[in-house]
Amino acid sequence: MLSRTSPVVRGMLWMAATGFLFIVLNTIMKRLSHDLDPWLVGFLRYLMGAVVMLGPALRLGAGALWPKAPGLQFVRGLFHASGMMLWFAALPMVTLAELTAIGFSGPLFICLGAMLFLNERMSPARWAAVLIGFAGVLLVVKPWDGAGFAGISTGMLLMLASAPLFAGSFLVAKALTRHERSEVVVLWQHLWVSVLLCGFALAYWSQPTPAQWGLLVACGFLGAGGHYCMVRAFRVADISAVQPVKFLELVWAAILGVLVFGTAPAGATVIGGMVILVSTLLLARHESRVAAPVKESAREAA
């Protein structure tokens, strides 16, 4: 059934799976960060992810472990680790509303980068889906309430600076799909981030308990799985086309809050979630209709 859908819709489904896995991952990491230093949690999460991805990568053959584009793999690791460093530094200095709103600016940077560096076509429908989705996020987090964005803090600037770095990591991942298998892309990302964060983790090391080790292993599986789904999305579709699905993470978070914590979403959350969902579905419908004439033309040419 999936094989009959357009590549963009398949990519959007992969990105929806990515968002769900990352929401569960972030929930566990937030719990772990109450007892362990965030730098240590981040390092061990990527180290465990590297161990998890080693098995799938080895199934491709030992020779496949060495990347065909090692320079790009390192650049991606550098982008991602740098973004994480700024993100961790900003975390104690920003509110939850600021953290969420600035974090969801990532698709805007990615779409701009895809247009400038990957020569992807940003159709009006794609821009509309990204902007409407971001508006839906703002409806939920309402960063203008209370202290909000009344004053630009150091934490906000650090968080904002991390967004284009993460965007750079994902743009390089899209470029890597032209050279590498998905398993290899994810494995080397986790290896490089682990290496680059190792010094920070050792400086703040404390021995996790057995229960914490169990949660860290779960983080490894969830993180590796999320990044694998993301790379699969980038492989089958334009990175700019699948970005609006990123905003569905807010919907997954609301559903998880009900199921796990019994917290009913506020009215603004429901409205914002509906806006995000509708914009995503409309884009999927538009991309399917655009892809259909292309398939018909290909059949006629054959």
C-alpha cells in the first residue's frame, strides 16, 4: 500500500514516526536530567544509540561501516554536537514556552537551507504549511504571555543559535543520503556526537543506577530509531516537503500527556494541534496531487 503512495507522503509518514519517537525520548531524558547532569545524559544517549546502530550497520557488511563521505559525516557530527552544546547551555535560562517556540523555528531554517544549498523547490504550499504549522505552535505556547519575549535573554540567544546548527546537521544528512545507507548515516552521527561530547560527560560524570542505565538503553533505541526514520524520510522526499510534519510533535506530546500523566490538554493546545494537523494533511494531499500527473507522464513516456 505504501509503495503506491507518493514519495513525499511516504517521507511525511517517516517524519511522523520520527516525531513520535523523539517525544517519547525527550520525556525519558527529561526525567533522567533531574538526577544526572544533562551533559552526561546527552553523551550516554548518543553512545547507546551508536551501540544500537552497530548491529544493523554490520548486517550491510564490515566494509560498509567505513563511510563513503567521511568528511561530510564529521561535518554533520560537528553541527549536531555544537547545537547540543548551545542547547544544554541555554536550558537553565529559558522558560518552557521560549524553549518550545524557538525549538520549532528549526523547520524555517531547514527550508531556507534546502532552497539555498540543496536547490529544492519551495512551493507556495510548502511555505504555507510551514508557516501555518509554526502559527499553530505559537497558539499553544503563547510566548507573549507573562514574561515571554519581553526581554531578550542570553539563554534565548543561545537557544536561537542552536536552531540553525541543528538545521545544518539535518541538511548535511539529506546530502549524505546520496552517498550512504541510512544505517551508516545514523551510526556515524552517533559516533561523532559521542566523541565530541565525551569531555563534557567526563567532567560531570556520576555513576547511573541500574534503573537509570535501563532508561539510557531505551534512549539509545528511541534516539537511533528516530534518526533512522528521519534519514529514511530525507531519502525518499525533499527535506523541505517533510518539515511541516515536525510540528506534529506538539500533538504527540499532548496525547502522551493524557495517556501517561492524565493531563488533559488546554483549549489552546487543542486548537493549535488542529491547526497543525490540518496544515500537514493539506500539504500531504497537495503533494499527492502534484505527484500523480508526474507518474502518469512517466508511464506514457515508457
